[in-house]
Amino acid sequence: MKTTLAKTSNAAEKTWFVVDAADQPVGRLAVKIAAILRGRHKPTYTPHVDTGDFVVVINADKVKFTGSKETDKTYMFYTGWVGTAYRRSAEFMRAHKPEFIIEHAVKGMLPKNRLANAMMKKLKVYAGAEHPHAAQNPVEYKI
């Protein structure tokens, strides 16, 4: 039996998936999205090659937090200057930038290298139910 490794030239066939985030827990949703972005759902998966597909996430503003994370969870930002670290709650982020919640969770589940930057470019997150990627004929991905 021979093991075959994917090459960047062979990993060209990318499909588009649409994921509805309404009433889905953030962590469980992010795990499945990260697996699609990495290509773990394909038989040609190779860790050092980007074999993943594109993911369009809709209804990011309707994502669900379990427990009391809606008010207790905080996201920290730092400008680089002394004393300029500030925190925002998940409740604040949902109201002002709901796309960030899913992007942040998915980015934390990808490898920490340059390959992850290429994978994150294949993630498109939208707060509402509309998205401009109808021309790519995305397939609905059931979670």
C-alpha cells in the first residue's frame, strides 16, 4: 500500500460551503468550520498543504453562547502602547461586530503558521442571512 501526499498543484479543486450559524454554539461551530478550512473532511488531506474549501458563514449575529459566556467572556485588545489594553464582552462584540466572534474562534483552532493565514482568507462571515457569493454555487453544509 502506498501513501499519497497532496501537492499544491493537485489541491486546486475547491468547493464552497454555506454554514448557517443561527442557534449553534460558538465552539462546536468553529471546530467544524476549521476542519473544512483545513481539508480534514477530504480523503486527500495533508497537514502541510492547504487542501481545504471555502466557507461562507451566515447569521453570525444569531450564534449561541452556552452558560453565562454572553456576559462573562471577554476579548482583549492591545494597541502596543503602555496602558492601552482594553477588553470587550461577548455581548458588546455581538452588538457591534458579530463576525469577529466566529473569526476569532476559528482562528484559534487553526495551526499557528503561515498556512493558517491562507486558510483564514477562505472564511467569509456575514452577520445577516444574505451573502454575495451566490455565483460560486455554494453547497449548504448541515451541522
